[in-house]
Amino acid sequence: MPRPHGFTYERHTGTTVRITHRGHPATTLNGDRAARFLAEVETSDPQLVMARWTGNYKRGDERTARDHPRSRR
């Protein structure tokens, strides 16, 4: 499974963080969620953290879904 890439984040006034994926807005975090995100992104792989926080990551079942009879059209 390829590693996530293309995510960036920006800190804004107060405790607001905006996460984008390939230049498109993915999510905005405020308050306590933004503080937890910033603490985690500094201690782990930033791309992986941002993918997990936005819900934009592979779940490992793509091959199973592709091989399902309903998907073979």
C-alpha cells in the first residue's frame, strides 16, 4: 500500500488548523481537536497523521472489494 502524500496544513488565528489535500480543502480543526492534531503531527509522520485525521486513507480492503462479483462489470 503506498504511503499517503499531498497533504499540507496551516495554522490560523487562535487554535484553528486547516488541512488541504493536493490544494483542496480537506478539513478544518478548531480548539481542542486542533491542539491534539498539532501535538500528534509533531511526533509522528505528518502525512500519515493528516491522512488519518481527514479520513482520506486506504483501509486495506480495496482488493477484496474489486474482486467482489458485483464489482466485476
